[in-house]
Amino acid sequence: MQLLLLSNSTNQGEEYLGWPREILSRFIKKNSIKSCLFVPYAGVTVGWDEYSSRVQEVFESWGCLVQPIHTANDAVLAVSQAECIVVGGGNTFRLVQKMHETGIMAAIRAKVLSGTPFIGWSAGSNVACPSLCTTNDMPIIQPASFNTLNLIPFQINPHYLDANPEGHGGETREQRINEFLALNPQVIVAGLREATALQMDGGELQLLGNRPMRLFVAGKEPAEYQPGTDLAFLLTHLASNPKKIIAVQ
């Protein structure tokens, strides 16, 4: 598989998809991608036409045409014909609800497993995991299932924050992840800080960006992994453990 999973699309004060442009450009050129099917379903307060246009403005600089899935007469057929699949960020619950409703969850999984490149950011990275359960988003709508694409055997927490803001009385991000691990001790969680990404190329997995990734394993202290570290072990962690992630069906 060829996967590019970004923690976020845009850093504060930057243009849209500013920080990852070089990473995206390399990925698109390496895979000779001339068109991509864009899934804007995570957009809630932004219209899907507008969302798709913003992505097109960036991708066209690489000679890549963006085809919005919501304009297709048959979404599943559009997936089957896609040269590359791109899933944008927004609200993960809305994204997953719509992916199950349209039938593209299973269609995208099969397509990507067959070799079609996949790009996601924020919620679009969350859905590459076995479940949406490590999203940061509010459950504004109930999807048919919390299960997602299961392209990787571990969970991602995008936009991972170390800080506990002054005056904040709620749980930190680390505490929330530890709650998840208490009920899902067999699952590893990768905390992706802003302006970082995971790139999978066949059996290789690499952290991109200039910040470390924080890795959470039940019963152990979180570990930091620097960009360029070989992370392929994450792809086989669950191979010998038949337990599945806890998810609401």
C-alpha cells in the first residue's frame, strides 16, 4: 500500500495545505498521480463544493485534477475508477457516517489494498485506522459503526498536544488516550503532532516532518520517535493478537 497520513492540513498563519506541500508533491509525483477522487464528507460548516475547490487550487499546481466524490452519480463506482483517493479533515463522526451510508468505506478499503494510493489529513487519517475511537471530535452524528478502513493496525491521534492549558480543568490528551488504552490494551496509539505525517510504502513506515511522534502502549510509559526512525514494527504489532478494537456497532 501507498499511504500518506497527515496530522493536519494547515498550521496557524499559513496558507491552506501550506506545511505539507513538499511532502504531497513528492508523493503525487512518485506515484505518477494525474487525478484523485476527493472525499469532502468531513466538512460540516464548509460546503463540499467550496472544500473541493480549495483542495483543487493546491493540487492543480502539480497537474493533478481533483474529482469530488459528492458530484459522482455512483460513489462506489467512482472509487473503483479512482487513480488516487484523498480524504480531507473536519468532523470524523460525520465523515464516517457518510462513508458507511454511501458504501464507500468497504469500497475504498478494497481499492487501497489493491494498490491505489491514499492520502488523508486529520479526520482523513483517522479513518485509515481500525476505528474512529481516537479522534478528538465531538460526536455530532451517529455513524452506523465506529469501524473504519483498517488500513493500518494501530490508531492515530491527529493534532496531538502535549500542553495542558492554564485554567483547563479537563483531561489532557494523554489522559484521554490512556482511557482508550484501558479498554483496548492490545492497540497502539500514535500521537501525531502538528505538521507531521506517516508515510507507508509497502512494508515501510516513516515519520515525516520535524517533530517527534509520541507512541502510547498500554502498561508502558509513552515513547518518543524521531522523524526518519524505522516504524515498520507498528505494521505487524497486532498480527499475533486476534482481539479486535472495541467499537460501537
